Amino acid sequence: MAQQLQRIEEACRFIQEKTNHQPVIGMILGSGLGDLADDIEEAEVIEYSQIPHFPESTVQGHAGQLVIGRLSGQTVVVMRGRFHFYEGYSQQEVVFPVYVMKALGVRMLIATNACGGMNPSFRPGDLMLIQDHINFTGSNPLIGPNDSHLGPRFPDMSQAYDRELAALCRRVAEEQGIRLQQGVYAAISGPAYMTPAELIMLRELGGDAVGMSTAPEVVAANHAGLRVLGISCVTDMAIGEELEALSHEQVVEVANRIKPRFIRLVKGIVAEVTP
């Protein structure tokens, strides 16, 4: 773990040498949602490939850039694209940027994703406030020796998603007239989409939406002591009894249509939040 701490510090120093900004809010932008980074003012862009020890994003809709600057009056660091367990990275590699954000001074994380809606009351194009998650990936980023400099051995997850941030998200959505669903995000490993029987099982276990990310990063964020807000973009319906064929291109296309409302909501939250 001493080696992990050293890697985090090296990545942090490299980023600090590239910017004078001191971010207090971190964001992870999911498939098709990276255009929010275009609204960042005084933006400084760093390719993941330049940052020591950063993995590289290999998935369509994930640009692979760290963008640092000002958004709605706050200093932010934004991951324009994330890393996934299914890409062959360990969960420790997937969550590495979360610890780098903490080292940069970030105090809260906004984690976003594109997902499939399992709740029959949802529809494609909805935004969902993540109230909780089920980690069904088969792993956990905290497996292995724990470095107390990064966080406690057994972090509390009873409020994995900050309730005050959730209340703010609901209020801003209502003020903006945005239809906001709420629910439990079921995280799977991927990369295959789920079978009808698997989706029915996840829904019966309490899942409202399903996706291939987010839970590992939220576990790491809680380990690091960050407040977390989670927002999902429902790009398709994943109802086991009515399942239709789906492609990643379809997911990205619907995410692109959701973007204006998503960007407006996130900017409204950032404008009012106290990190």
C-alpha cells in the first residue's frame, strides 16, 4: 500500500504542476456525458495518457481527459470518461483517480453514468438520483492491505450517497422542471448486457437501474472521506420480461439526447452546493 500512496502522490504532483487551480469538487462523467466539460471556464486539459499511473479509457463515449477549471463559480476537476472493471483493469486501478482527486483537495464527488432502467415506472431519457447501490461486480476496490493514510480498514457505507446532496439535487431538479427519478443502482461487471433472468433477479433484489460502473468509485470515495452525489441517465429499459436487443451505440445516442437536461441539473447543483 505504500507503493499505492506513492503513485497517488506522483500523479497529484504532476497534475498540480499543470494547473494553478485547486479543485474542491470532483466529477466522473459517464458514457456520452463528457460534453459537460466543455462548459468549464479557464479549462486546463490533461490527457490521461500523460498522467503517471493513470489507466487509459478504451470505450466509445469516454474521451480520456482530466479537465480542471471553473464551473458555476466552483473549482472542479472532471474526468471526461472513466475506467471500467470489464476493460481488464483491477478495481484498484479503476478507483485510482478518486484518491488522486482527494489528494488534489477535492471534498465531494459527483459520479454519473448511463444505465438501464429496471423500474417499470422509468422511461428512456429519465435522470435518476442514486439513493443507494448494490455492488454486484463480484469484487471490491478495498480488497487487500489497507493504508490508513487513505482511509479506514472498514469504511461505513450507511450513507454512501450523501443525503444533503441528494436533497439539493431534488430541489434543483424541481426548480428546473426536470423529471427526476430516484432509486437503487445495481452495478455489474459487464461487458455483456444482462440476460432476462438476470435482470429479473436484480430487480427482485431491489435494483431500479443497472450499469457497469460507479459502485467501485463510490466505495473508494467513502473510504477517502468524500461526500458523494450519484446521478444516472436512463438510456434504455432493462425489463427482463420485455427485453429487446441493445448496443452501446444506442446507449450513447440516448445519453446525447439527455445531455442538455443533465448539464443544466449538474451546473445548478454545483452553483448552490457547499463542498
